[in-house]
Amino acid sequence: MGALFGHREHLVRVAALFAAGLVVFLFLQALLVPQDFGVYGHYRAGALDDNRARPLAHAGRSTCVECHTDVQEAAKGGRHEKIGCEACHGPLARHAEDPSTTKAVRPDSRVLCRRCHATNVARPVRFPQIDPEEHAGKEACVTCHTAHNPGAEKGGENKGATR
Amino acid sequence: MSPDRRDFLARSGKLLILTGAAQVAFDSLLSGEPERAPNYRTSDHWWAMIIDVEKCIGCGNCVRACKEENDVPREPFYFRTWVERYHVPGGLSEQPQVDSPNGGYDGFEEKYPPGDGSKSFFVPKLCNQCSNSPCVQVCPVGATFDSPDGVVLVDRKYCLGCRYCVHACPYGCRFIDPRTRTVDKCSLCYHRITRGLTTACCETCPTGARQLGDLKNPRDPIHEYLRTHKVQVLKPQMATGSKTYYNGLDGSVR
């Protein structure tokens, strides 16, 4: 015991060093860890807002039909009635914000329709599929079919789907 | 040792502890609620996704819409969601042939002849929004986390790009964005669902093969769906608590 207190000065120095280190650590921690870290868990609470702040690309069907009621009316009762507008027309949130500057591009039916309706064994059996060349040659799909309501054909014979 | 010094140490120790506690309490008071969107409370939602394999036609709308909505690099191998085609010769689940040309971005050209005695189907994949996610557990800095409404999100400002989570995810749902060198993954369109919209993939799915659901909303049709369908999650043996439920999932799907 006597020897321990004989070295009291050394112990005080080590203790002072530890205390100084602790102060520096606490200072740096307060400086570097954001205020909102750990409010909800081991993450920055502000990251929720960051994720929420991204801009929209797709306006959503409910926004489209605010103006395009005629298309909604045309599709009523048809097989394409429930499909979102932007499924075929692409993301159009900018068009919905300012219709004058950004216009929708009319999709090429020869490319668009076959993405869903070209024959493919992996598709569900009951889903209407055709061999585009055999079914229509080089004719565009919209020559005979109405895209928004494919059940109501533009005159002529309804060849129907092969599968 | 004089009693005075002992008393002093005890007092200052108590003071230190109390100040720390007061600071924690004060911090949480100052930071307030994260909900700045007026009508959205994270505690009222618990998001999930339903994938109906029997409805998927492999058109790739979801892949294209997701890349547009979330600014995902257009090159192949960067996907927040993608579609796989399974081809199971002879219906034997052990040896499926799986392909996913460009993640299904351009749709699927017919590849297998019809009537060869095999079964084929499409399986859309995305982050499973696990409630016990391996990726969250391995993140060393708290840059990926479970949000209070059940979505696994990434904090881009905090991500180091260490790739631990990319390795940890059993579903291969994460990638490193080559522009920011931080990790990215499906956020279940968090910016959309918190504004009352559905995800971009659900919005553009023509057959309703994908449906967003809120398990905390008693009026959400997801409850009826889960009651009336035989659903399965991917890799249930991993015990990830996946909240992406597949209807009509084949045993060959990995």
C-alpha cells in the first residue's frame, strides 16, 4: 500500500490523461454524430425525409383521368379498363404538372402490344396471345384494334387470340 | 482520503449521469416528429407487397417504370426490381433454367418451343422488405435501416459503400450505384407510398400481378387476399421475416 501511494503522482497523470481523452471523445462525438441519430433506432431520423423527398416520375392514373375523362370513358367495360395509363404511355408526372411543355408520345403499337400479347410459353395460358406476323403481317395493331378498349373493334372481323 | 473528497466524487458522478440523461431527453424533444407530410404517420402503416406469379406476363413494365421512377442506372445489372423467367424441363423442380435478359427491361422474346413437356413462368423479384433483415444487421454505420412503417431504406448520406449488405442480402436485391458509390435498393417507392400513391411497378403492372398492401390498415384488401390464397415468401428457411408474399410460387424458384 505504501508503495502504491508512493507513486501517487504517476497515477494522477494517467488519470488526467484518461480524463482528457474522454473529453476529446465526447466533444468529437457531439460534433460528428447528427442530432437526430438514434431517435427511432440505429439510424438518422432525417433519412426518412430524405427518402421521401425524391421527385415523382409517374403521376398515377387518378391524376391522368382528372383531365382525360374521355379516355376513361372509352375504356369503360373493356379489357384494358383497369390498366394504369402510364403502363403504356410512360412516366408523365412532368406532363401532369405542366401539360403545355411536356407532351406524351404516342406509343408504336407494333412494339408496345407485342410486349404483352406476343406468344410466349411462359405467359399464363389464358392470357390472350398472338403470333404478330401470322396474325397481322406488317399491319399496325391499332388499324383494327382500339387500344383503350380492345373488345370494341373498329369494324371488320375479330380474329381473336390464338391462345 | 478525507470524507470531503469522497462526497465530492459521488456528487459529481451523479451530476454527470443526470446531465447525460437530461441531454438524451432534450435531444429527443428537439428533434420532434419526422412526419413533415401532414397526413402521413409512420406508426399507422406496415407496408407489404403481393406478387401473383400466375398473373405475371413478363412484359417488363415494372422494370422500366422502376428505373424511371427511381433514377436507376440504365445499364444491365443495376435493378431495384427485375423479372426472371423460369423454365423447368419435365416439371422437375431441381433443375430449373433461369434467364432474365436485361432484367426483363425489354420484355421477353419467345425462347422455348411450346408443348415440349416443360413448364415456364415469370417471377418478378424485388426487395422483400424483411422485418428481420440481414442487410440491416450487418450495416456498420446505420446507413440501412427498418423504417417505423416497415420499409428497409438506405441513408445515402451515411452509406460508406462497404458492400457488407450487398453480400448479406439472400435475395440479391442490392447494388452499388456507380455514380455515387453508395448502395441502392428498392425503397418500395417510399416517396410515393407516403404521399398516398402506389409504387411505380404496381401503377404500371397491366395484370395486377403486383399489389402494394398496408398490413396495419384493416380495410386494405391485402388481408382478404392473404386469407384466401396460398402464399409463400422466398427462402423462408432464412427466417428473414420477408413481407413480399408470392401467390402460386413454384418450388423451383430460388
